[in-house]
Amino acid sequence: MSAASLLRQARLTARLSQRALADRARTSQARISRIERGVEDPSYGQLEKLVGACGLEFKATVTTPGAIARDDLRETAADLARAAELSRFLTSVAIAGTKTR
């Protein structure tokens, strides 16, 4: 996600106009506009400050390309466990159905 789309999403989530965000962050509305249009790239610290002015917390994670985040892995494992449970249930229903015929 680009800094432009991240800031815009944070601002819209906070239901702030560019002017209101600029006032909170003590910067200009023109600067907010330049960042959201991708004309200006803020530093990490500046982006953190702007997102914070929206009432949100900005965190970045550095990972190896193609790596799976631990939380994503846990969610995937839980999804697989639920799928296996459903499969066992459906198999037992199918077996029970064949016995009654």
C-alpha cells in the first residue's frame, strides 16, 4: 500500500477533511493533498504523525518477500482445522446416508 492510499484511508476512516487533518497535524491542507495524490512522499516519521493525527496507530513490519506473517499462519491453520472438521462431518453424513438406503 502506498503512503498516498494509506493516508487517505486513515483520514477517511477518521472522517476528517484534508483541512481538519492538516490542522490536527499542524501542517497545510496543500501538503496533505500532495501526499494523497502521490506527488510528495512523506518520511516514516511524518506518515506516523499524520496517521496518529487521524487517531490511528501506524505500524510497519519488515518481512522477507514471500514470507508468511505469524498471525496469517495462525489464521490459515485455524481455517484448515475448521475445513477438516467439516470434511469429517460431511463424510460421516454421507456414510450414514448410504447405510439407510
